[in-house]
Amino acid sequence: MVRVSEELKTLDLREIAKNCPYPTLLICGSQDKPNLSSMKAIQELMSNSQFQIIPDGPHVLNKEKPKEFVENTRSFLELLK
């Protein structure tokens, strides 16, 4: 697990994000400080994306804030119809 964690530190998704043609929803919890800036940066690269911050949300949103996670996801998917 430590090795995976170390690998993730150097993972660079900028080129993939710039070239992603699909509508994308990025969701982050407001308490997930390590990932907030990364998610904002990726969102700026993705022309067809939305970025949602769930108030008081931790890193594992689907487990800790499932209602808010589902509401945000459902709203995004409704826009794609």
C-alpha cells in the first residue's frame, strides 16, 4: 500500500485532462485539503467539466456524505440527458 501511495504522489494527469472530450464531474469535500487544489487545477484544464465542493466533506465522500454525493452526481447526469 505504501508503494501505491508513493506512486500516486507523482501521478500527472494534466495531459489526459486537457485531452478529455467527455463531460466530467469532479467532486471534492471541503475538508479534503490535499486534493482541493489538485482538483481545481485539473478542472481548469478540462473544458467540458464541472467542479463541485461538498461542504464539510472529507476525502471519502461516497461513504461519509453519501446523500450529498448522490445529489451532486444525479444533478450532473440530468444535465447530460
